[in-house]
Amino acid sequence: MRTPESELDSLEQSNQLRKLSHNESAAGATIVLEGKEYLNFSSNDYLGLAQHPKLIDAAIRSTQQWGTGTGSSRLVFGSQTPSKALEQWIANAKGTEAALVFANGYTTSVGTLSALVGKGDTIILDKLSHASLIDGARLSGATIRVFPHNNLEKLEKILQSVRAKSEPEQRCIIVTEGVFSMDGDTAPLREMINLKNRYGAWLLVDEAHALGIYGEHGMGLASQLACSDEIELQMGTLGKAAGSAGGYLAASHNIIQLLVNKARSFIYSTAAPPAQYAAGLAALKLIHSDEGSKLRAKLWNNLNLFAELTNTPVPESSIIAWQVGDTNKALSLMQTLREDYQLICPAIRYPTVPRNTARLRITITASHSEEHIHKLATALLELSEAN
Ligand SMILES: Cc1ncc(COP(=O)(O)O)c(C=O)c1O
């Protein structure tokens, strides 16, 4: 039998060994790792809400009223007011009949896909879909088809072949993301809606990285494109721009009832602490408000400034994929930025992204000051010139 040591060795040999560092700071523009302070360009807290007094206050009050834990699964003990209030708010904001919250986005993906499709059904995934969506697809037992990233022609070909073979009652779900987690680009939602309507499929859009960033009230890309009501499965997480934790699925009443009955990650798991739901609700209200708009404006100012200073196109989202290609080079660039410039810009490599597409995944947030953006741009330009 292979030993854990030999497995770790082989991960190290292939540059795939990952290690946890000790972080002594709260989420924010700066981070203290192993006792040293850095500027942090690795956070998905895009609007800086994880430290916002309104979220902290909501979490404290909720803990005082409801305690720290829930003690059981919601199917056993019911839905307490904080989870119910959050679900109602999400359903209203997304324009759906209902919504269901999970402990996080990962369990939302896995629970939703495995509950809604099975053997005989088909899931069609964008090639760059997040690992949680891939895992949900695998767990479901449905046939998995993959189309090249955002390639509508290939997607249509797959839909044609699926529909030519399948029985009318068999389900087909197309899966995409509002903003892609490792590339930061967006999905052509309107065109995908046309296709899914033409071929009788459903569309799942994971707005994990679009919530808070896109839409007049920050409700995501579908909201910005005014097409939310044509998407059967609107998914997202409260762990990124919402500065809290939790995942949600907004859909019709009957789809939500199916999830309550069949999503194993919902049924067989203790409900998240009420404080998590309360902070999530406070975050969504804030994102929706004028204060949220101001934070979005600050974020987009920072993104524009970065583009101007580095002479690169304005990013489509908070996520900047600084392409390197080779894994070793990406790791060494990350290291140099950390040691010589005190900047944390994580290198992302295979298997998180396809082979030979290693990159720095730089995230700019509303918490960064213009000075922070200048420091980042200067470092990247100096290092690009040196190579
Ligand atoms: C696109 C996407 N979906 C889902 C998730 C999972 O969300 P959570 O972190 O809340 O589990 C992530 C997190 O990285 C993500 O990037």
C-alpha cells in the first residue's frame, strides 16, 4: 500500500504540493502570514464587507438571540427565523418563488446538481466550471458533457446531440458561471438562454464571483443583463463579496421543494450557525443599498487604475488572471512578489487550472487604496521587465 509520505513526495516532485500558512490577521487589504505583514491581493471579499460593522453587529445580535449552533439539520428541527428571512430576501431580490440556503457554495453545487439530475439525464459544463460544480455533476450519475469555455457553437452541437438521443422527460442542465473564478471573465448569458430555450434544457448560473460586483444593486450578472427570470437555477455564495459564508439556490417553489427532499448536502448536515445567516442578510441588504453602490464604484476605480498603470485591458471583474504559463515560473513570481515586494498574489496551477496555464490570480477589492494599486502595478511591471 502506498504511504502518505510517498504521495506527498510525488506531489512535491510535480510542483503540486500545497501548504497552509499561519494567518494572524482578519480579512482585509493587509494580511499577516507567519508573523510578517503583506498587502493582500488574494481575497474574494471584494467589497471589504467581512469587517463591516453592520455585518459584525448582525452576527453578534443573532448569536445573542439564537446561540452559536443549530444542533441539527433543518429537516429535523425546522427553519429558524434567520435562515427563513435570508431565503425570503434572496428570492425577492432574484425574482424567484423561493430560495434555499446551504452551509456554503460547495455544498450548494454538490447538493443541487446531484438532487436534480441522475442516470439518463445530462449535465453540460463549461470547461472552466468550478470544482464544486464538477463534483456535483460527477456525484449525480448524469452523463457529463463539456464544452470549451464560453463556446456557444460547441454548446449548441452538444445540445443537438443530447436532444436527438434523449427521451422528453430526461433532464438536461447547462452549467456556467456569471464570473469565472480563475479567469475573471463573464459568460454570454443571453445567448445561453436562447440556446437552452431552443433545446428544452435548464440553465444553472453560479454567480459566486458576480454577486456584489455586477448589476445596479449588485445582485449579479443575470440581474445586470435583466435575464434573471429566464434562468431556472440561480446559484451563489455569501462567502465572497458578501463577506460572510453560505451558499444559495434561487428557483421555483417546486425546485426548492425537490432540493429540500433530495439534496443530501442539505439533508444530512447540521444547519449553519444563525449568525452566519444574519451576517449574510445584512451583507445582501448593504450590497443592494447606496452604500453598496459606492463600494462598487470604489472597486471599479481601483480596477481601472490597475489597467491604466499596467497598460492592460480593464478587467471584467475583481479577478485578474495574470498569465504566466509555466508552473515553476508562476510559483517563482509569487515568491518574488511576496519576499521582495511584500505582496500576496497567489499562483494558481494545475489541477485548479488546465496544464500550462499557470497564472497569478490577483484580486483587487474596494478595501485597497490607490497607493496599494500603485505598489502592485509597479512590482508587476518591474518583474515583467526583468524577465
Ligand atoms: C464559482 C464558485 N462556485 C462555488 C464556490 C464554492 O463556494 P464556497 O466558498 O462558499 O464554498 C466557489 C469558491 O471558490 C466558486 O469559486
